Amino acid sequence: MRTFLHITNTWFLSVLVCGMGISVLLVYPEHGFMGDENIFTTFFITVLVGSLGGLPSLLLSWLFLSLIMESPMQVNWKIVCWYAAVMLAILFNLQIIALLAGGSKAGIEIIVFAWPVYAVVFVTLTIRIKQFLLLIAYYSEKIKL
């Protein structure tokens, strides 16, 4: 249950940060192509679409984190594996979206177009590194018992 809570909190934080960033980029008066829109409406729609679209990543990350926590790796390798696993979950999710949208070339374009998502996830994982280390400590104590 702790892994799912950790994943959910991290996922929700990343959706909020990504929603804020994309909303500002879309509505920014000089550079955004939706300059006349309300930023709060854009933020709400972005968070809603990001939450629904990111559900497969949430579930895959939960599976990956469970495997990482049970592995006998050192803490540094668990951190590296966690970053890589989350990025892989996002790539897999983007490929599912591209497949559902149709078109083989869309898969490559959506990977490049989603660069803000990768940046936000990296920042969010870095922000929540202390909670990740506490989760590792909890599971190491649990294994020792």
C-alpha cells in the first residue's frame, strides 16, 4: 500500500506541475497560441486530460516500483532504476496513445512533442527523492524482520 501511495502522490504532483507549465505556455500573451483563453480553464482541462491520459503510466510505475523495492540492489541503483522505470512507463503510455490515435509516424512525433512531460517527471522525482529513500528504508526494515 505504501508503494501505491508513493506512486499516486508523485503522479498527482507531476500532473499538477505539468498542468501549470503547459497552461502558462498555452495562454502566455506573447507566445501562447491561446492568448485570449482563461488560464484557470486551460489548467483544469490540461490536468483532467493529463490525469486520464496518464493512468497507464501510474499503473506501470506501481508495478515497476514494487519490483524495484523487492530487489536486492543498492540504494543508488534503486534510484537510477526508478528514474528509468518511470521514463519507460511514460514512453509506453505515449506509444499506446499514438497507437490508439492511429498512424505509425505519430509514435515518434509524440515522443519528441512530449519533452515537457519528461522534464516535469524528472523534477518531480527529484523533489520526492526523500520520500523515495524513506520508502526504501521502510522496505529494507520489513525485509530484515
